[in-house]
Amino acid sequence: MSTRRAFLKFLAGLSAGFLPWYGWPETLKKVDALAVKASVENFPSAVNTGSAAIPAGKAFGAFGRVNPSYLKRTASDDIAVLAQPALAGRRAGSAGEGKAAAYLQDQMRGLGLQPLGDRGADGQRLYTQAFTIYPVVEEFANFYYGRHLTFSLGDPKDLRTPSANILAGLMGTRAAESVILSAHYDHMGIFEGNLYPGANDNASGVGSILDVMRRLIKEGVRPKSNVLLAFWSAEEMGFVGSSAFIKNPGVPLGGIRAVFNADTVGNGSLHEFALWADGENTAVRTLQAVARECNSSAPVVPNHGYDSDQYYFNLNHVPATTLMARTWLEKNHTPQDVPDFVNPQKVALASDILYKAVHRLAF
Ligand SMILES: [Zn+2]
């Protein structure tokens, strides 16, 4: 989750109508291209994932080469890996985030999913979709539950930092149609010597959608619509990753039937979820219907200055919504957002709701 307050400060520091991640000067774009290339090449390839590493698959179909050990993993395993101190709070553009990216790419490969990111030097698609982020400065803000760390815009004249979304898909029989399951994998990093592990925000969302994909692959039924997994970076810096995807989605935007974004799903009362969206849409209606089937509620709630990665999809008239725990703000953006704070039952319920939603639309 990131704060609209911080996000608006991004815009306030720039000329009116100029979105910071649109319309970069041409000279900077050239610098970016080099930086981006470096970032992709420098993403660490070795991180302790708890699974045996497998070579990159060459032939990908609806179900590529699936390594059975990857199907046995759970959302709690994912949360434990992503929130470990070695990943240093996964700040967008950091080495710790690079390790998280390597972990997610390894999972995509192990599950036999088709890479849907940028094209590599050999012309083949990668799992990474690179972009760059503006420098940020940290500040504390007082919210309902206490003091939270936020980002606002640093000096925009500085060279920007490379980062990447991770994109993969289970390809359906209708190439033009997609249902997107997404979650941001970045968090706040380390500040003033304190680690912000981001177990609930948003390793929980990442684990919940990985669980959906593991379940779909175990069932082995090819979907009609493509089911895309998208792990956004730089959500905490103003939805930069999801915004970059919308500019270069790789699938027709008009063919996206719904975006189900999971953000901070693992705390609070078990059956109480909430949604963010710009009103009624297919994604909202579907999630609400399946939440009822799971004896749960998921009302659309006011943003109160916060937002998540459904934001740019909604702006572009793509049906999208963010599923979250109703009391998501608790311990959010604090060093106390550790794996023990996350309730595995709640993550499993979120995953079940998302699974049923994908099933309704993609199969
Ligand atoms: Zn957040």
C-alpha cells in the first residue's frame, strides 16, 4: 500500500499535469535504457528459495515444464523467503528487491509459466519488465494506528534507479483475453537502521496469488483466457511498476477482463476483506460474489488518501480492484510487519477467493 498523500506530493513538486513517470526528456531516456539493461543483467540469480534450482525451460506451452517441488510450496513459504532480513525490506531498486525478483522468477520458471516481460538479447521474452524509478525521501506520518514510514519524491534531477516487474502467464485458448492476478513485491527497505520486512505488505499478496497459480497448475485444466501473474515493483513509490506495465502491457489492454490485485491480505478478522476500485466493475462484482460464497464480505471502501496498483488500471478503464484485509493499516509500514503478524488462514482464504474469481472469468 502506498499513501496518496505521499503520491500527491510527487505531483505537487512538478509542473501541473506532468506525471513524473510519463514524458521523460529524451536524453534521460537514453540513460535509462543503459541503466535498465544493467539492472536486468545484475539481478542476482542465486537466492535461497528452498527449492532445487532448475534450468530455464525452452518449450513453454499452457503447462510448460513443471517442477513438482514448486507445487508443494505454500504462501507461508513465500512470505518467509520475501520477509527474511537478507532481502532487506525489498525497497524498489535495491539489491534486496533484486533478490526478491530472482526468487519470483525462479518460481515462475519452476511452475513452467511463460515469460511475458521484455525481450532479452536473444529475442526471447524474459520474466522481467524493466523501468526506472525516481529518487525518494523517507518521512514519517501519523495515521490511525500510529507512526508509519512513507516515501515522497526526492530530487528528480538525479539519475533514476532501475527496477522491474515480474510477468508470467498460464496461456489460455483465447490469446486476446486475459485475467490478471497481481501483487506488488516491493516494500520500504531499511531506514534508520530498522528493517521493514513487509510480510503483510505485501509478501502476503504475493503468496496468495502464487497459491492460486499453484492450484491451477495442479488441476491441469487449460484456461480459456490467459491467466497472467504480475508482480509489481515500486508500488510504494506511487504505483510506478503497474503504471509502466499499462504503457507497455504486452497483451491488449482491451482484452483484460479483470485485474485482481492482492495487497496486504493477511491480518485482522478472518472473513473481513475490503476492496478499492473507482466504482462498480467486473472485477469488483466478481470478487464480491465469490467472497459471499466464502462467507466473507468485501465492500468497496473509501481510500482516505491511500491507494494501490488498481489505480492506473481504473484510470485506463480496465476493470480492476485491490483485495485487502479490512484492517490492513494495522502495523503497516512498521518494523513490526513480520511473518508472525500474518495469519496463514487469512492468506489462504484470500487465495481461495481469488482462485474462485479467476475460475469464474478465465475458465
Ligand atoms: Zn505499502
